[in-house]
Amino acid sequence: MDYTTEAILEGIGMSNNDVLNYIYRKFFPDTCRFVENNSGTSEDARDLFQEAIIVIYRKLKKAPLVLTCNFRTYIYSVCRLLWLKKLEKRNDNLDLVKSDVVLDQQIDDVSKSYEQTEKYRLYQKHFKKMPADCQEIMKLYLEKVSAREIAKKLGFAGEDYVKSRKYKCKQTLILNIKSDNQFTEV
């Protein structure tokens, strides 16, 4: 069973074991990979993930939490920030974040950055699967090359063909992205 972001937040706020187990199953592997790739162990990742859940729980108890991203992005961002703070403590070379307001802003910034990266990866994944002529047409359009110039450059019959082909390529790309399971996550 999959939970919506709202159901997950509600479950955390109510300490619902089913929801908490779901969160660990679904989202912990991302955190574990991140921590292990950044000077940590799986045990560090487990502690960190638990800490992130507690941070979210405390935020929920203070005030309703309205996310502008999906829960995967949010929990990853919280874990990432907490891990970076732990690494700072280990190295003792940077000032630590002490304010919840600053932490909230950083989480939001990291969430947006992560979400944009994930969207771009999804776009690239499907863009690379498109036929070469579609890729070339779309690249040239993004570079603001006119349909006439594209037709000449690629040896097409005319502007109308280029416009029609671009439309079909774009529609196919959109359809492929939307039909990808990852689309609902990002």
C-alpha cells in the first residue's frame, strides 16, 4: 500500500506504526546510500533516519506542516542536512545551524534543489531514448534556431515538417515521462 504525503505526515504525527514501517521501507534506502557515500555507515544512516523522523514529528507538533514537495524529497532533504551538520561537528570547522527558522529554510532550499535534479534526471532519461532527429530538433529549438534553419541543417522538406515533427516529438516525450513510475515521485 502506498500513502500520500498527507497520510504520511498524519501517520507520523499519530505515531502510526504502519506508516512508520512504510516510511522506513520506502525511503530509508536513499538515506542509507547517501550516508554511506559520504563517510558514514549503515548504522549512522539508521540513527540519522530516526533523527529525521523525530525532527518531522516535532515540527508537526508545533504547527501543521505543509510541504511544497513530495515526502521522498522532504525526508531526503532533512536527512541530508542533518548528516551535513554531523559531518561539520566531526570536523569542527564550520559554524553549526542553531535556529529552526534557518533549518527550515535550508531544508526547503535543499528540497527544491533535489527535486529539480530528480526532474532533470527523469527528463534526460526519456530524452535520450528519443530518436536522434527528435533530440536534434528539440535541442535546436531550445537554442532558438528557427524552423527554416533547422529544416536546412537537418535536410528536411520545410518548416512545416519541422514544426509538425517537433510537436510529435514533444508530445511523445511528455507521454513517456508521465507514464514513468518515477513521475509521481518527482
